[in-house]
Amino acid sequence: MEQAVFDYTRQDAAGVCSTKHAWAKVPAPLSRPERDALIERATALLKAQNAVLVAHYYVDGVLQDLALATGGCVSDSLEMARFGRDHAAQTLVVAGVRFMGETAKILSPEKRVLMPDLDATCSLDLGCEADDFAAFCDAHPDRQVVVYANTSAAVKARADWMVTSSCALEIVAYLHAQGKKILWAPDRHLGRYIQEQTGADMLCWNGACIVHDEFKGLELELLREQHPGALVLVHPESPRSVVEQADVVGSTSALIKAVVEGQAPAYIVATDNGILHRMRQLAPGKLLIEAPTAGNSATCKSCAHCPWMAMNGLANLVECLEQGQPQIQVEEGIRAKAQGCITRMLDFVAAHKAKAAGMKAGIGAA
């Protein structure tokens, strides 16, 4: 697989991908009375404003619970995109990071889209600046442009396809079968994994998720020795040395399904530890072990949590509902272009599921 022309270094002199600001804005812990009062207030505001809360698996567990209790959803980015588009509510409140709010607005321009904090972003998004990416595309006009969901609206506007980790393999395999060459951005680990699985001709941007990039293959080997019966679940944004040890490689939804349906008593989980909240709810009798992100000399052996996801809290959720701000806005020209690649993905996934269901039922199997 070729290496990207535009080589992004996530730590630079300008601090482009520094998490210092994000951690500085992580909400302070709440007392039980404070938490209960904010939950009650948020519930009332959501109902009064015909609003629905859409939360990612990586945000604080109390927000996940609030979303489910008020008729919203807790899901991966693919289902968040579908849910927001199809829900009748005229206000969507997105607890996640900025690209998720932008995707909701792209698909539902007539709706008001709120987020607790617009500064909640993503290292993959930060590391794939729109102008540089446009130049990358211009240099390779013969390739289908496939971008990961973790990108800005402006980057999506330049793409032929958007994918999530739930559907990236199937879509790239489909394009490869048509003889298409791929320009992929931004996560290099996910791009490498897909290329190895499909054999597609892929030219990859050099970006990485600051959470998944920190998982350590050697430390995972040592942890597996301590838990010989545990299954290893890995998100494909992780380094090769981690992915190669996995029993299951997949999206957040796929990893949760593996825990719920699996027969093993223990699971080592290599993704953001926010997912453990939902895993424990759905599989309460199973042991969940965080995969290691650091070596023996580190003060924290497993610190896999996105600081931008952690910026979502009850207090700023209530504040955004009370003030109607901050709102996600996407310039119409960019929105219209970006909508095409997202809709193309959603249509492909819907057709893929329908085909699979038909084959299971004995319809169209030929």
C-alpha cells in the first residue's frame, strides 16, 4: 500500500492536536443531588422542545442513560447518522464530537442541531485539513475518494463516499470489485487494515486517533498471559501489533455484540473505555478488561478515553438546551456536496442489509 503524500504529524510545534484545552474543559464531578437535578431539568427541556438526545458510546455513561430514558439513542456514528435523519424531532442534541453534529446537520438541514460544546473535536478531523486534503485529491484524480466519518463537512464535500468502521470493509470491497482505486483518509491504521483485508489499491492519508494509536502490542501480549481465557476485542483504528492479536476486530457496535453474544467469561477491550458502560449494562455477568495503552513504567496502564468526548456533560447539555446554543451550522454549498457521500453510504448499507436478509430467507440467493 502506498503512503500518503501529505504526512500529518499529530504533535507539532503549533500544538495542532494538543489535548490540553480539551482536558481543561472536562466538566467537574457532580454530587448525587446535582446530578439528579440536572437529569430532571434536561428531561423536561428535551420534552418541552421536541428534542431528542443522540449519544455516542464514548461519552459519559450518565448521558448514555439519559438518551435511552428519553427516547433517544446510544450508538456508533453510523446509527447516529441514521437516527437523527429519520427521527421526527425538530431539535437534535448530539453528545459526541463535532463531526457527528455536522453529519446530523448535513442530513437534516431543516432541524436545529445542538451540541454541549462545539470545541469537542477529533484528532482525525484536526489532522485532515480541508485545503491540504483537496490538494491531495487533486494530485490523484484517478481515484475514488473514500473518507472516514471522523472528518469535517468540508472534507466530506470533496469525497465520493463516506464510511464508518461498521461499513468500511464492505464498501471498499465493493469498489475494489469494480476495479476502482481508492484514495483513503484520514486514519492510517483503519486504512491499512481494510487494504489488507480487501487487497484494494489504496493510497492513504497519514492520520491517527490519539486514543487507539496508544494501544501497545507488547503490553497486550503480557495482559493476555494473565487472562488466558479472555477474548481480545479491537477497534481497527488500532496499530497492527494490536489488531493482529484480536479475536474480534470491528466497530463499537460489533464489539458490543461480541461481548453480548460471546461465550467467553472475560474480554480484553481495545477501544475508548467509554464503551464499557454499555457493555456492562448489556452483559453484566462478564469480566471486561481495558487493553493497555502504556508500558510498565507508566502511571496509567490503561488510559483510553477521548478528552473531547469527555467534554460532554450534564451541565453543558442543560445549558445548550436552555440557551439554544451552540448550534451546528454548515454552509449550504458544503452541506449539499457532503450529503451526497453520506447518503450514498446509507443507501449502500440499507441495500446490503436487505440483500443479506433476502438470502437468509432463501430469496434471491442465486
